[in-house]
Amino acid sequence: MEFPKIHFQKARFLISAPDIRHLDRHLPEENGIEIAFAGRSNAGKSSALNRLTRQNNLARTSKTPGRTQLINVFEIEEGKRLIDLPGYGFAKVPLAMKLKWQEALSEYLQKRTSLKGLVVLMDIRHPFKNLDQQLIYWAIDANIPVLALLTKADKLKHGARKLTLIKMREEAKRFDGNIQVELFSSLQGLGVDILEKKITSWYAL
């Protein structure tokens, strides 16, 4: 099925918000469709967003995990947005801040009705950690389809990455929901076409 072409390279920063209440105040949810990106602080989320949009600095990247501390909104065109959710897990920050990020994540996933798809990014060498699973279950409970990207696939040889993909696709079945698992590498561009097609289909919902 053919969908209208989305010009991801036109993405621009719109707003940052610490939680869903600030987001609702500045960006009413009934106006548009949102696709969210989420993952552990070292999963390569910002790099994936930059690769998708063909921009080097749209989303901040850093050698220090956990720089995304707010809900960041990027608009591709009117009514079509990408949401960069706070990274979780690895970041060396106070526990209270980590809990605040998790609260912002869960609130957004459970209450933001303009959310039509969730991209969960996981390092291919450390997939489906506890927080990743919790995030996916939140999405499935909210009837949100999930694209799970096994990032940094270039870190493994071809045979190893293929075996990991097969294993993780089998493991994903236990979530009993709408979840697709794919390989991804921001460095090599692996999986970018799949990511584009999936997001495009979600925008057409």
C-alpha cells in the first residue's frame, strides 16, 4: 500500500516540555499525529533521529548518556510530529530525576491520544532489558504499535546480528501485541528505510 511521501528532512525543533501537562498547555494533542522515540540513555536514540531526518544536530548527541531530559518535539509538517522522550536507565543522575523521567514517559504513553506509534531503541548487544520491556508493555496496554530497533547493529558481524534478530523476534512474541523488531545502524544507514516506511504508515492512520 502506497502512502503520501513524508519529507523527514524538513523536521524542525518545536518545543521542549518537562511533562505532559506542559506539553498539553503549548501543543493541544487533538491537533496532529505524534510518533515517539524512546530508549535507554545509551541506545543511540538521538543518532537515529538525526539519521532519519538527515540532519546532524536536530537531536542532541553526546558521549555522556542521558542528555535528553525533556520531552522534545520536532515537527515535520503541520500535524505530523516526532517526539524524543527522555532517555532512561543508564544515565548517571540522581534517583529522583530518574523517577521523574519514568513518570513523564508513562504519562505520555498512557494519556497522549495523539500518539500513534512508538519506536523503542535498544543496543543490539543488550536488548529487552527490564525497562525496555516495561515501556513496551505500557505501549501495548495503550494499543500503541511498537517498532523495536536493535541499534548499533554494525557492532556485530553479519551472522551474529542475523541470529540476534531471529532470537529477539521470537522473544517479542511474548508481549502479545503489535510489535515489529528490526536491525538498525545510524552509522551504516541500516534499517533507515524500514523506519521511514513504518512511521509513514503510522502517519496515515
